[in-house]
Amino acid sequence: MSVESYFFAKKRVVFERLVPFGFEKSLAGYDYREKILNGDFEVRLHISADGQVSGKVMDTDLGEEYLALHVAGASGNFVGKVREAYQEVLERVAEACFEALPFASDQMNRLANHLKTTYGDDFDHPFEKYPEFSSFRYPENQKWYGLVMTLARGKLDLGGEQWSQEELDEKVEIINIKVDKEALSELKGIYPSYHMNKKSWVTLVFDDALSDEQLFSLVENSRALVAGKALGSSSGPDYWIIPANPKYYDIDAEFAANKVILWTQKASIKKGDFVAIYITAPMKAVRYFCQVLEVDLPNDAYRDDPSIKKLMKIQLLHTFSDEQVTFETLKSCGVKAVRGPRRMTKELIEKIDSLRN
């Protein structure tokens, strides 16, 4: 790992902070220069448009790069002073111009954000001996559905794939997930699980071999599998709760006009599932209970939002008064937030069923 990689690992540049710090914007990105050690050396940093950091230290007398800084075996008092001064600059830039991220890879950070916004799931660190390992758990039974770690690619069971020694030594971030092997198609970036039961678990590598859509779907399926048959059966039906913001979408008018409407499809919702629709602030209550009739319908300009790719058709089954399933009711049933589609707890399913019957 380069010294730059060490200081900027698990960090994301905040571009708005660069120029106030002293960077100059160019067509290629942002550049920063600072003299160190009484002007005998000059630090030159470059941050590309995609946030990658590179740097070097120039000997100002010779007008040449001080290459000894990057030689692993280089030692001595003088080299040590140059290295220490350079690292001090990197540390200040990292603190002033970057923000911390929980994971090393951009794709894993996107996945973590997806799980947080969709289900309210956060991660923990299950091993005191390995504090860098992270796990995602199904909240109702606390079973893992994802275990994240970083290791050398060569430690994975790569089968017949050919890699250079440099690639085998490369540190990669991975996640172990539970799978139904019969339903798992042949995709790049999926390997026999590392240090877990290979009959029911696989390892995914965060190197963008899998698209975000493929990755999110596989992890969501792992979450459903560890949830158990009551809530996560692949044969369904599943029970979901999804938010609706009346500021952006008049769902009351939609259901007043028709008991069957189209809705943005998210998560792993499938035909036959049940969906409770939670009206956000200021109401903060479940108002509608529906069943999914069709899924994977293309958004042919039905919703004026290009980010919405698929729709599902849902049928209204029951309307609750706003005092029946309030946010306080949800919390008492183990649902602490509804930021995006998430499966209901057993307690919430029972509560809603009792109110409908």
C-alpha cells in the first residue's frame, strides 16, 4: 500500500473544501503545492476528478523527484525527516478536505447506504480480535446475512482464473452472503465463501465485476434467507412497509380514483407480497394495506423521474384510520424507522392482521 493510500483509505474527498484549503483547479483535477523542511523540498499533490490522490516530493535544489521517499528499504535520519514532513501534509489534507467512510470500496459504501435507507439496517463489528470485520444482521433474529472483510485476492478460491502475482497480492474488500445455490447464476465476482460453509454461502468481491443492481439483489436475497420462513420465505408472500410522502405524491387521490395503482418497485418485492403504505410527516401513520398484483413493469413515462426504472401494480385491500397504526405503534412492534421499503416484523404483521379482521 502506498503512503497516499494509507492516509486516504476509507475517505471520500469533499471537492468544495479543496480550493479554500489551497488547491488549484485544473482541467485534470486539483493540484496542491507546499514547501517543507525550510524550502528544501516541495510536496505536490494531485486529486483527480474521481477523487484519486497521487503525490510526490520534489528536491527543489535539483528540480527532481525525491525517489528515496517511496523506496521501501530506504532508511536513515534524513529520509525519515522527509517522510515525516510529507506525511504531516497528507494528514492535514485528509483531515481538512476528506470525510470518513465506513468501508474501503466505493461499491461497499453504496451497498451499506442502500441497506440503511431501504431496511434501516446498520453494521456492527462482531469480533473483538478482528475489529475491522463488519457484519450486517437481520434485526429480528440477529443472524448475519453479510460479513465484510479485507484480504489478499490470492486467499480466495479463484478456481481456474488466471491472475498476475501483483493482482493476487492486491487487497480486496469482500462480503460473505447466504445463497440458494440452485438459484445462483454464473456471475463474475462470485467465489466459494472464505472461511464459511461453502454449501450455503459465497464470497462477493467489491471490484465492480458485479453491477450495483446485481449486488444489491444478491445481498437482499441473503437477508431474506436468514430471516426465516415466516418473513423471508422465497415462496412468499412477504409483508413490507413502504413510505409515501404526500408532498411529492398524492396517493389519496390515486386510491380515490382507482383501487389498483402503479407504484415504484424497490427491494425484493414480488408478486403476491403484501405492502403497508406509511404516510410520512406530519401524519406518520400507516394508512393503506395492499397486495402486489404484478412486478417488473417498465416505467414508460408513467412517473416523470428517469431514475425510476420499474413499477409494480398494487391493489388496495384495507384503509386504516390515522390513529390505528401510528409511528408509536410501529416502534412498539420493533420498527424504528421507515426510510425505505423494509420487511415487517412478526409483531407488526400480527397487529395489522388483527386490525383488518
